[in-house]
Amino acid sequence: MSPRNALGSELKSAPTSIPRVLRLRDAPRYLGMDRNRFNAQVRPYVSEVRIGSQGIAFDRLELDAWWEHCKSRNERRPKAFVLEDDICQKPTECQGSAVKVASGTSKNAAKKRLADGSEKARAHLRDVRQKKR
């Protein structure tokens, strides 16, 4: 059964719209957080609008802008795509492989190199090798 309005006619299912102005009780829920977190992390950075003698409201577009700023500062970026040719299939046979630990190379550095292959791990291996010479 579909809902009826006060006149008794059936209401068509229309997409619900979010109002431009959100009251203090609704703003934290809109951002998906509790009121204490909203008061500490969001409220100092957005404008408040007084409604009547006690009401406080926030502009939804300003809350959206705060969210976009927060997301851009904290989001995780996807890992870079690694071509299959760049990955050594048999690390013990690859030249300069960190898995094939030579004397003077720390095992932790070798594990780091194998785990993520990052530039930071390569730099760490170079530093370790230079210190041993």
C-alpha cells in the first residue's frame, strides 16, 4: 500500500530532497557523526545561523564544502599499478634482489624491499650497504 496525504489521494514516490538549512540536531547525522565530534571538529569551521531565540542552523552547502576539504586531506589514494614485467618472478635469481641477502645487508631491509618494493625501501638498502663498506 502506498502512503496517502491529508486529502486521501495517494502520494507518488518522489525523491526526498535535503533542505538547504540543517538544524543543529540534524547536521551531525547529515555528516555521519555524533554531536560531540561535530561540535569539536566541524562546528568551529562553519558558519552558524540563529533561528529564533534558541535555534541554530547550518548551511548544507558549507557542510558539504567542509567534508570535501576533510576528505581531500585524509583520503587514501589507490596504490600505483605495477606492471607484471617489473616484478621479479623468482627473487633469488634476480640481480640485486633483496631477498637474496648478502653479507652486510639487514634482513629487515630485505623484507621491506620484498613487501612493497617502494623507493623508500631501496634507499634504505643503499644506505645500509654504504655504511658496511
